[in-house]
Amino acid sequence: MGSQKRLHNRIKYHSYCMLMGQDGNSYKALMKDISLGGALFEVSGDTHLHVGDSCTLMLGSSSSGFPVKRTFEIVRFDSENMGISFLT
């Protein structure tokens, strides 16, 4: 495995969240870590998401209206994990 130079330190953070694709479909995901530049998720089940897609991360609960929303681009996606980069 090659080394990767990261711009921001990662923080381990295990929390469930929702990801919403551009098509309006939402997916439950487990955030595994986060940094100022992006995050790593474990996504369960079938998704219609692909590398290069722009999506929305929603943190909080649906009862609170998901108070935190961030737009991101999928930069890595394999059978278990999805790596994203936050868009400004």
C-alpha cells in the first residue's frame, strides 16, 4: 500500500448519518473518520453512487431536520468504504 500525503489530520468518529445523491435517493452510512477535507464512510446495501458524484452529507437526526449539511464529491468507492472530499 503506497503512502498518501494528507492535508488534514483525520479524527476517528463513528456515527451514523445520511448521504443524499443528486437523484434524491438517501442512504444510511456509518462515518468512520473525518477531517477538514473529507471523510470515510461504510455504506451498507446497494447504492447508485459512483466516484465523481456530488452528494450531500446530513448529520443529526431527521426529527431535528438534519442541522448539519455538507456537499461533497466521492473520490473513492469500493465494496465496503467510500472516501469523500468536501466541496467549498
